[in-house]
Amino acid sequence: MTVIRARILGFCPGVRRAVRIAEDAAGRAPVRVLGQIVHNRHVSDRLASLGAIEAGRDEILAAPRGTGVVIRSHGAAPDVYDAMRGAGLSVIDATCPKVATNQKKAADASRAGRRVVVAGDKGHGETQAVAAWAPGSVIVSCAAEARELILDGPVTLVAQTTFSEGEYAAIRDALAASGRDLEDLGGICSATRDRQAALRELCDHVDAVVVVGGRNSANTRRLAELARALGKPAWHIESADELPLELAAYGRVGLSAGASTPDEDIVAVEDRLAAMHGNRGGA
Ligand code: SF4
């Protein structure tokens, strides 16, 4: 078996930055992290061992005054900042700058009297936070939902940074079909596009694909779905010990990983695959 890595895979710049901010903060004093810093339990466990403990909002608000609270790369709603500061906590903001830009643009549009539509996964923390910065906004996950919206006045559309480009375009077309005043802010991050493009290239050279990343990581799930859509058998695994034995039947196995997957998880899977049968390569 030959193992071929996608040209771009794993941690995106925003996640790498957030993890580094949490590590640096924990190096000075124990801190809390609001929610899961990235959708990867290995990263959570490692940060906890360094003193950056993930916790829910209520638990954090009960922490001693002065405790540092890291806001993850997904960002948070404005009332979260108010509550943390009101409780005397020290906010350490690791919101990805690209997410912060989407929040600001959504807030500006809302202030200008436009109805903001956020295209994204309804349960995703980033999407909920962007929506919270734009009072009166609505989240839609597919074109069918967009078609059912009853909206008066001008509309501004903004994306969850990791949303599917195809679904975003379908939502935009559905909103534009009614002839309304539609402002298209976009907002999908190139990190997602880059990983998807690298996976497309990879699929031209392999017989099967392994995608490494947390099960609750939307962008990781989409990479596995993309590989299957391109006709490749694909497995989404969290760690090397989940590698299926069927992989031994494939001569060339491609390796990709979501934007929340740390380097050490990728290397562990790569090593286990190589140990199955042999060589490594690069796409
Ligand atoms: S995917 Fe892009 S926007 Fe989202 S955290 Fe990573 S770099 Fe930031």
C-alpha cells in the first residue's frame, strides 16, 4: 500500500492560532475555555493537561473573578462577552479573524436595517454566534429553507466559514429568485476550499480515502462526503485505532484531515497505514 497525503490538510490558520492562544494563556495561569476549542477530543485532552479546561457558560461564570476565559475560534455572541466581563472574568479572545469579520459585517448590515440570513448549520457555534451579532437574523441550512422564508425589505446573506460552497450558491439563488434587494457577503473561508480542492486532486491518484477528524467536525464530515461523491470509498475516523482492515485491499490510500485535526493525529494515522503495508508518498 502507498499512502498519499493531500497537499493541504489538518489545522487551518484560525484553529492553529486559537490553540496556541489557549496554550500560551494556560502557561501563565490555569484558564477556562468556553466550549470545545475545536471539534477534536484529543486537542481538548491535551489542553486540559496544560491547564486550559473546557467548560460551559454557567460553570465559567461561577469561576473566581480574574480567571481567564478563552473564546474559541468559532467566536461567541455579544451577550457572552458581557456576561463574562460582568462576572469579573478576563476574556482572552481567540475568535478567528475571518469569523470576526463575518460577525462585524453581519452586525453592520443589521444596524443598517437589512435582514441578515446566515447560511450554515443551525447547531454550529460559529453560525449561532454570527446570527447573535445581527439581531433579527435567521439561519438557513439549505435552499429549500431559503425558499420558504418570508422576508420583507433588503436582505444580506453571509456564510458560516466552513459551509459548503455549492449549498451556499443554491441558497443565494433561492433568495435572489424573488427579485429582492440581496447583498451577498460570502464569507466561506479559503481554508475549507483549499482542503476540498486538495482532496479533489488527491482523489485522481488514489483508490480509497481516509479522512481524520472529530465526528462532530462539520468540515471533516464534508471532506469524507466529497471523497464519496467523487466515487472513492472513504472512511472518516478520529484516531489510528479506528482504521478498518478493508483498507489493506487498496493499493493507494489517500489521507486528508479536517481543519480541526492536529498534526499528531494525522501522523499517527499515516504511520499506522504505512505500517500496514509499506510506502508513503505525496500528492
Ligand atoms: S476555517 Fe477559516 S475561518 Fe474557520 S477558523 Fe479556520 S481559518 Fe478561521
